[in-house]
Amino acid sequence: MWEEFIDMGIQIDHHKLETRQRHLSFDDPINIQFTSGTTGSPKGATLSHHSLLNNGYIAVKTQLTTEKDKIVIPVPLYHCFGMVLGIWVASVRGQP
């Protein structure tokens, strides 16, 4: 399954990819997490490409995650923990 995921990236038209990359910046918003935090009032926290990828990268480095580890995610993937650990950590390490 991981190989299929990687193959999908190989099939992308490089001209379209380069065009899209020229219009994106590392600090562009990519996700809005809605939370009530400690106040109890719902609000949106805007997360950037950099913040999400950096969180995954730091989690891999601090937890010494390898491609042989498994990640148990008891929350939905739209939850920040589920997204960062479930998607980015697995992607950084190439976990299936």
C-alpha cells in the first residue's frame, strides 16, 4: 500500500506541480482546527504547512520513531493528534 501511495506522486504532471509550487508558501494556511481550548468558547486555530510538517518531524526525532513502529490513533484523523501523528509521522518515516 505504501508503494501505491508513492507511485501516485510519480504520476503527477511535473509542469502542474511546479506551477502549483510557485503559488504556495511554507507559511500558507493549510488547516483550521476548531477548538474550545481552556476557555470553552469555540475558535479556529489556523495551522500552516510548516507548522504541521515541523510537528511531525519533531515527533519523529524526539520519539526516535522508525519505519518499524506502529502508531495507535484513538482519535479521528481530523483531530490534531490524529493528523500530526497519524499522517505526518507515518509519512516522514514511510510507515504503511
